[in-house]
Amino acid sequence: MTTDRFNAVEHTRFTDVKWVSQIGSTNTELLSLARKGGHEGNVLIADMQTAGRGRRGRVWTAPPGTSLMMSILLRPAPQTLQLANASLITSALAISTIEAVQALTGVELRVKWPNDLVVDSPNETEKDTDPGYRKVAGILSETLLTNATIDALVIGMGLNVNWGYVPSELEQVATSLDLLANSNIDRNDLAYRILRNFELHYEELSGEEGQARTLQRLRKHSATLGRRVVILSEAKSGTERLYGLAIDVDDSGRLIVQDDEGTAHAISVADIEHLRLDGR
Amino acid sequence: MEVQAELTATVWKVVVEQGASVAEGDELVILESMKMEIPVVAPTAGTVTELKVGEEDRINEGDVIAVIEPS
């Protein structure tokens, strides 16, 4: 038996949950709603996106009904969450998802900085080209500002739920919860649990202690901390590479990387790859 | 009218061209900072007379992104 689609999550701010079979992008739709005055707690879930986007406009696609594509409209109170630590909202959704997936399937996801949810690669595929992890979900936050404060924030997630199999071109890149759990996943139940958890973790961000706890949980669930990484930054002269050890995430969500000379760098915008200890 | 950056960020996408006519609320550029994408929109309708940033530029709070001649 599977859970029915729901229109609200009891005892939460998510009182207006809409489901659509097909849409360009759930984030784009909610950003448009935000510009028209849409209220906090609007949620949009799609079976299929025809113009799904990841960070930096990367295409995000999945066959109909096999992924959970969900966006949430928030209007954080300016006196509690500033732009500088708004990335904690992304972390709160990542933690909420990790906990819901663990409870429903037993699968343990971790956060690859900045906003992917991954599992380790299976051991038998130790090829040089293997990145060391498989992506299961990605999160994209988009923010509307007014006078340097957050007017609205739309946070969207694409979570691979019931792929059935991994297309050969994605074998070394991605996987899906059903394959990790060896069973079909109740997508509606998972969405409900994520939103219920997110209510608690988002509410917690209104206080400094809660923000510190969120950061601690993020560190605990990080797949990146303690890893040797290469930071890839796009510059006009081409891609710049910085090698080092990922040692911390600060309260603005920046990744702290210590380079081989011992200098710490705070990374706010970049792509990273995990490296093996033997440097391959 | 100058459109300034409200935070330190990287310009990941330039949406309009210099000389373009824009309506109030149209996206000019999209910034990326702290795991978020942040559209910078036209505060008024007019013509983009100057576009002072390019893709991948790193900009600071207060930097001028564009100049719009109101219509």
C-alpha cells in the first residue's frame, strides 16, 4: 500500500501542497509565485520536469514518476536569518532528507559540499575514473532580495527515488534509492516525512543555538570533510585548481580547505571533486 | 540609475545585453553566492546603458552591476 498524495502536512507551515504531472521547473514556478506575493509554505511537487535545473543551469532530468521533484517557498524573518547564513536553510533541507531516507529505507545519504546528497561508490568499481560517490539528490536554492534582505527563498530538490535501473551513461555518476534499498520506495510518504522534518529543522534556524546545531549535524553528515579535494573555480583565464584537505564548514556554509602549504581558504562558490588518499 | 550588488558573489550568468530595453523586474544578471542563486532585477523600466560585469566576475557589495536609463 502506498501513501496518498496530500494537500498539507499536519502541524506544519506546509499548508498548500500542490502536485502536477508535468512542469518546466518547480523552482521557476514558485519563484514566479513569490514575485506575485505567494506565501511561505507553498510546496510544489512534479512527476516530471521538462526544464529541470541544477546549480548553474545544469540540466536535471528523470523519467516521469521516478524522482521526487519538490520546491518549497519560504519567507524567512529578516531579524533571524540574514543573507550571510541563509545557506543554513539548504543544509536544513539536506538534513531533513537524510533523516527521512534513513527512517524509511535504512539508506544513509551524506552531503557532498555544497548541496548534493550522495552515497559512497560500490567497492567493486574502483576505477581511476570513479569519483568515489554516486549522486542521489541535488538541492538548488534561489533567492529574491529587497534592500539586501531576503524577500523570498525557493528551495528545490530532485531526489532519485524509483529509477529501477541506472542508465549506462550515469553508472559512475548517480544512483537511486530503490536500488540502494532493494525495494520500491513510497514517494509520497517520503515527501511527507521530509516536509515534517524540515518544519522542525527550519524552525530551529530562528535561534543561534539552533543554527549551531544545524551546522553540527551538517558536519556529522558531510561526505566531504576530512577528504582530500580539488576545488575547481572558473576564471577568465580558465579553470583554476586548488588541492587541499577539506577541514571544516563555517557558519556561512563556506568550505574551509587547507592547501598543501598549510594555508586555509574559505570557498563559497566552486565545484569540488573528492580525491583518493593515494592522489589518484 | 545604478544597480548595485547587495552582496559579495560571483556572476554566473549575464541575462541582458547592453542597450537592451527592460521592464521593471526583468532579470539583468544572476549571481551565485553561498550555495544560492540570486537574480538581480531591473528596479525600473528603461534601457540598459551600461553593463559593468561579465560572467565569472567576482563582485563585492556596492559594486555597480548595470546602469539603467529610465524610460
